Amino acid sequence: MPSTLSWIDHDSKARERTLRILSLFQEKESRDELGLGSVRDSFADQLFPGTSTIQTRLRYMLFVPWIYHSLEEKQLPAEKFTIQADKLERDLVQPLMDSDDQAGVFGKTAGKGLKRLPSSVYWAGLGVLGIRITPFSQDEYHRRIDETYRRRNALKALEKDAKARGDDIDVDQRMAALNWHPRLPAPPKDFPSTVNFALSREEAEFIRDRIRVACPNSLLSFLALHCEPADTQAPWKHPDYGSFSEQHKELLTHARLFSEVMHGAALSYNVQLARLRNRKDLVAEHQASFDEWIANLPLDEICSWSVSRLWELTMDHGHTITPQTRFFVQQWIDHTRRSPSDLLSNAEALTLIKTREMKLKGTRSRFRNQRALEQWGGYSGVGRLVYRWPNVKVLLNDLYQGMNRAEQC
């Protein structure tokens, strides 16, 4: 029988906690209006490798390989492989919508007409965690699937010969014929016609072990192995922060200060756009947010913050942080350190924001393109940087519930 969510009915506190965490699907990571994504993603990839802001539920990490593995077992040829995989992913929508837990369903609104399939969202993460062994891109994996069948057929012939000689096949030869982890748990018998997001204990242990082995030094691994889910607004507010390693604490300190100081830049951007649109209501609203930012700004920490150490921690981690980005960040920090209360009247600070956006957007800049300005919705990038934390909380909650779920007979 498949796992169910019956535990919710018997544990009201767990149910409320889960619903609070799942409600965080409404939270969105800040839009990258000022070109800070490379720094943001460097922090996020180090803290929470294999995750992204568009991942929703953890069991998709199994749905995707289950679908592909089933097609491989049928030795579906390349010309049919992509079409059938696409169909099976879209066929997941309705069973998930029929389940008791619909939060995070891909296709919840569009149904089978969804534009982005879960496999494309989880492909990179599956590779990071070592659930996906094939090194190829998703498209190349589809195109080269016939090579997989040839390798497996050749392996069977080798195994037959080896058995006749009393020998064994080399592990590397066996692994070369695999696209997915050899200990991938088997799907439920009625998958995919009946399916939900509740991880079984076996499935949760498999994913937890993959996190432990693939990224042992990450904060994600520490949280998965040692902590209960926490409903906090940012990772540095986690109740177990005191037990984090010094490496994680340092990384989170720099991530927090970067988030704090650059939030002011985003608010300045919105104030300037509101002024250009002559929207007094929005000017007042963003000005109030800016005043609140100043009131809560940890200025002493920012003044003593080592920006050079920030770059040491974030550069050379798979993301290109350009000299222009470093210059922009340093200049904004310098303006903030000197006089944060004057940032909305300081011509140099205002021009810094304006010039940065114009260089990034070119002819699409809201400062030079009237149509783009008119299409501005009133809020751009005003969310604080929290490095995928809302999504990570949901994934960790799914894992925790699976680890504490009794296997059903």
C-alpha cells in the first residue's frame, strides 16, 4: 500500500506546523533587478546544494527517476523516449491533485498543459545529490538513450562470459551502464496512477543518505541529519543556529549582512521608479519601508564587515561575480556606511542605482524606456535575500516527516 498522510489527523501540532511551512510557497525570492544573482546563488549553492527556488516538494526527486527508469526498463527507443517521458510527467498532475496534499503540485493551475516539467526543474539537483549518475544534460540523455541499451546488452554478455569463467564484472563496468543510483528505491506498485508527496521511511532514508554523502559539509546536510524543521524567516534565525559549525556561521553572517545592506539598494530603486511615475502613494510606501530598513540596519556590523572576506567566500563557487558587480556592491556599502539616512537624497547614491540598472537592462531599462516604466507593477525586487530558505524549509519538512513515518504493511 502507498504511504498516506494519515499522521496529520492524529497530530494537530504537526499538521499546523506543516501547513505553516507549506504556506511559504507564497514567498518568492527577491527578483534580481540589480544584478546580485551571482552572489546570492553562490551563497545558496554552498548552503543548500542541489536546491532551487522553483523546486517545490522533495518527492519529485524520486518521481523523475522513477519515470525515466521505467522507460529504460522497457528499452523505449530514443525517437519515442522524450514523448513518453513528457506524457508520464503530465500524467502525474491529476493523481497529485486528487491527493490530500496539493501544495507544490506542478501543473496545479495549468493541468497537463504546464509549460515546465518537474524533470527540467530537478535535473541539476538530481545530479548534485548523485541520484542521477548520467553526466549528460536532459536533452542529451534523451538523445543518447539507445547507447544505454547497448551498454547494458554488452554488460549482460560480459556477465554471461564471466559467470562461465567463474570471474566477476568490474564495478566501473556495471556503473557505466547505469543512469540512476543503483539503490534508488522502487516506486509504489500503483505509481503513477495513485501518488502523493508523502515520502516513505525508505525513500526518506535514501534521500537523506544522498545528501550526507554528496554534500557532507553543507548546511543542508547538517539540517537534514540533526535538526527538526524550523519555521523561521531566514536560515540565520534557525533555533539550532548555536550548534552550527563555525564555517556555516561565518557563511551565514556574510549572507545576512549582504542581504541587509543590499535590501536598501532595492528599496532605493523602487523609490526612484515611484518618483518617475509620479505615484505619491508608492513613493510614500517605499519611503516608509526604507525608513524601517534604516531603523533596523545593523550599522555597527556593516561598518566593521570585511567585504574582501565576502568575495573570498563567494567567488570561485560556480558563479561568475564580475568586477562590475563587486564595484557596485562596494560603492553601495560605502554610501551606506557613511550616511544611510541620506541615501534617498544623495545624488551619487541615487545615480549608482540608476546606472547599474541601465547597464544591466540596456534599452529595457525603466529609467530610459517609458513603456517599461509604465509596465512596472509598483514593486521590483523588494523581497529580502534569504537564499532559497522558503523552498529549503519545505524540502526539509518533507524529509523529516518521511524519516518519522512508520512503514505500512
